[in-house]
Amino acid sequence: MVNFMVPFTYFVLTGLVVYEVSQGRSSPGDFVFLLQYWDYLIWPIRWLSHDYRQFMVDLVDAERLLFILQTKSGIFEKVGAKNLEHFGGNVAFENVYFSYDPRKQTIEDLSLSIKPGQTVALVGETGAGKSSIMKLLLRFY
């Protein structure tokens, strides 16, 4: 709305000042005054308009974030499962298959074992399944 009203108002005021100058009721200096100070007059309106729009975008983003934070976990522990008191063993994948699309395997027959304290780098081409392996490790799937 501001993007329409600002130029519209500018042209109306310019026309009014030109008319007043042509009728002799204003001086050409009034026209120059309008041209020089227009940005100073309009800047706060544009600034508030921009900040309001950005504030609304931020509110939507905050609402989405709160929704994610309030979402209950879809991962449920097995009934009667034992609590893990001390975890010091390996993290292992054995013969893991995974796909997002049933027609194409994303991960095929993956086996890996990571010992405690060991650093592992997953390296590969785009689409090789590095992110999918991490999502599986974090139980997102």
C-alpha cells in the first residue's frame, strides 16, 4: 500500500505546487523546497512500513519455530526396555538398506562400526547418502 501511496502523494503534491506557482500564490522556491524535503518527510513512513512487514515475517517464523519446539517426539521407547546406564560400546550399522522412494535405494547394504572416541568422516558425492546416514543415526527415520 505504501509503495502505491508514496508516489501517488508525491505526484499530487507536485501537481498542487506547480498549480500554485502558476497561479502566483507560491514561489518556485516552494517547488524546490518540496523536491528537496520529500525524502525527509517520507523516510519515516517507509521505514515503519518496512519494519512492520519484517516484524510480521519474523512473527510467522517464530510461530513455526514454536510449533516445532512444542511437537511431541514421534520416537517411542519399547515397552519394558532397559535403561542404558553406561554406554561405552560401538555404534554399528550392519547391512542397512534405506530409501525415500521405493523405486530407488538411497543406502544399500551399508555396514560400519564406530568405536568410542573415534572420529569418522562421511565423504562422498552429492546424493551418495551422507545426510541420510546422519538422519538414521539421529533416529529421524
